[in-house]
Amino acid sequence: MQDQTDHPAPVVTLQRVRRGGRPDRLAVTIAEAAEQLGVSYQTLWRAIRDGEFPGIKIRSRILVPIRAIELLMESVTHSGQLVDVADWTASWRAETAVDEVV
């Protein structure tokens, strides 16, 4: 068994509750995310497969973190410019890596 101190658990806030008492989901399927973004399933799947957009793989299931979509949309609205998802993902990864080192 691995030592838990090697990989401390990330700080994550869970269970945001919406009307009806049902918790919000933290991730959605590729099909759901693609529909919300207005792209095809295949377009989003290829972006995730090629490392151009964040995804979560649990066994054979791939999910899209809702927070990643929210951060992307925030970036677009704050910059007021065309944001390339592949460039945004690479920048986001670089920023996250710097935050982990600091």
C-alpha cells in the first residue's frame, strides 16, 4: 500500500446544493459538455484525447470537469478576445504547475 503522505489530498469543495436539495455535479459527460459548448461530441473528444482540453478518465469513462468549462468561459469574457482552447489548456497547465511548486 502506498504512503498517503506522498500524495496529499487536494483541497476540493464538494456538494454545492441547488434547488431540490440535489448536489451539483462536478463533471459531465463529453456529450453534455459538447452540447453546452455548441460543438460536436467528436470535436470535444478529439480535443481531450489530444491533450487540448482537460478531461477525467475513470476506467473507460471520460468526463469533463465543469470547473474547466467555467474557467475557460471566464478567460474568454475577461480577455474579450478569441481564446484558442489548446493554447488556454497549455497555459492553464503551466499556471497550475507553478502554483504546485510554490
